[in-house]
Amino acid sequence: MLRGRRIASIQRTTNPRFSSHHGLFSRRQGKGEQPQPRVMNADFKDHHHDTHAIPPKFIQEQYWHYNKVKISDLENDESVVDWNKGLSEEQAKVLKPVSTISRSAIENACITFRNAALGTEGDESPLETEIEDVTVYEHADFPGLQIAPGILPPETQVLWISQIMHQYMANPKHKINLQTDFDIEYPVSEDSGETEAPTPSLFTYDPQSTHSTPKNPETQKSLNMAQMLSRKLRWLTLGEQYHWPTRSYPRNGPTTFPSDLSTLVSGLFPHIRPESGVCLLYGQKDYMPVHRDVSELCERALASFSFGCDGIFVIARGEGELEEGEDPKKRTVAIRVRSGDCVHLDNETRWAWHAMPRTIPGSCPQWLAEWPAVKGDAAKRVSEKERKAYQRWKGFMGAKRLNVSVRQVWD
């Protein structure tokens, strides 16, 4: 039996007998339940993608292969694109440099983000990390599949995670999966008495304390904070709130995409107007089934940023099944994404089937593994009380992978 949790799939899961269960686990259709109708949303007339479509068998098989393969075999799999190992001769033939994001553009974007996050506008002090130009590669057989390895420096990664996990997760308007089953007692700022203050964070609670009430006590047990944040927290939505059951974005939502993160993303990718961010938190045994991101009502690129442990990202091209004798590896590519990498999906691959079948245990960079007990920019606005509280959660990110996919929703 397969171990691990399924992270909520934005589209249909790999088995047509599974359907989304309020963005948490997927579950088998129960006896007597009616199957989900396959509906085409009329708003998708431009790219004709059914939000209830079932992925082709070949991408499902590749997904299961990487989900089950031994780590030792995965490390020796030369078909996996791994920038740390360098490109093989065959990979170099199809992964070509298409652009460069300059050192100055990266520095400016990261410094502007830092100042916006910390409230230090006008601070021109340089980053701690020495920045270099980043080459963007595109796969010749997958138009629009671009990879920018290591585009985010360490200090920016730590601050990004802190902004999301401390500040934005403490705002109940940015929905998390736990709100479906629990009434959560959000921390209240001692200064303003409001729950939307930049601090305190949910991580200021003691891991063994309980600050939630099950909505249905007959089926749900009370959980302490360690159980909620370390085991049960799966996703957070920023800005335009993706509605998991209907796989759509309601108009006139209660939140906008955070301005500090928006300046960073737009500084790196000026053609993207960030309106929504789907943040998926993986444990070391977690995985995301095959799905497509087709709910956005525009045809704009998507930027997906990785933090923490490495993951195996698999993407397919084409809609139909393989022809007889066709090699599935000619229609799929597997990429090992590491903390600080960005996968940029545009053109044909913007609507492609893809998955995250594997999280690699023990691969989180050491400078990030102890989060939230961190130093540097992310600690500058932290009080002594918060600092002590975060020490109780030391090592949280060492066993986690955070993926943040930023997208424009509306034309």
C-alpha cells in the first residue's frame, strides 16, 4: 500500500475513481454516490480544457514510477534533469538557454521585496548573498517549459517563507485547508487587538497547546498545534481564493495578492501580474497527483517556486494516449527541483498535465532546515518573545517542501 498523503489536486487525481475532498485527501467514490459530471466551463472557450478531465495513462504511469522508485535508483536515474549534476549529453540537446535574468534585476527585485516585507523602504544595503546572472533554459520538445535554477538567493527564500507562514497564514482570509474542519483561534496582536497584524504567527503557539475546535466533534478529534501545522497543514491560498470543490475562482474575493511578494515576482517576470498564489506544503512522504492548472480565466504564464526539500516534477505534452510503440519518456520529462528554483510554464505547457510524485527526504538546505528559528532579514522584525516561541518549532522546514505557484487569474 502506498504511503504518504495526497496533497490537494487542482484537477482530477490520477485515478478516475477519486475525487477531491475539500482540498485535503482524495477519496474513493462511496457506494450509492453519484459520479461527478464532466462539465466544460464556457469561460474556457479559448483553451478548451475540461476541469474534470482524466489524464492520459502514460503520464499516470510515469507519475507512479517516480512515486515508488527507490531513492538510490532515483539518484542514479540519468533521465531526471538535475542541475546539480549537470546536464547529460542528451539533455543538453533539448534544454537550451533562451534568456538571462541579470544580476541587477534579481538584486533589485529581492531588495525591493525585503524592504516591502520589513517596512524599510529606501534601504539600499546590499544582499548578504553574492548574486550572479541566472540562465533560463527551455525544453525544445515542451514549448513554454522554462527552468530558472537557483533564481532566489537564500536570504530571500527564508524571508519569503516567513512572510507566508507567519504573516499571511495568520490572516484567516487567506484560506488554509484546516479551516474546513476546524474553528481556529488565530493569534491576536497585543498592540492592535486585530488578527490581521503582521504578527503574531500561528508558530507563536506552543506545539503542544490546542487552539482549535472541531466543527464536527463526532468525526473529528481535537488536535494540538504540532499535529495541525506539522501533520495536517496542506495548503494556503494567497490573493484570489481558489475554491477547491468547484475548481474555480469566485470573483470579488476578500483578499488581494500580497504586495511584497508581487513586487518580487513581477521584478523577475514582468509579464506576470500576480493575482493568486497556491501554496502547497509537502511532508517527506507527500505527493501531488497528476493535474492541470486550467481554472484561471486568462492565458498567462505561471511561475512555480520551490522551497525546502527537493522534489521530482514530472510534466507531459499532448492530450492523447501514446501510439503503439511510442516511448513514454518522449512525451514526459522529470526534473529535480531544489530550493530556490523556479519552473515557468507558458504557451503549450501552461495547460499541460504535470505532477509532483516525490519529495526527497533530508534534502532541505541546512541554512533553511531550522526555520522558523532563523537569523538574518527574517529575524529583524521578530520580538524576543516570538524568537523564544519559534525555538520550540526549530527544524520545521527541515522535513518540508513548500511550493508556491503564482498566477494571474483574470484578463
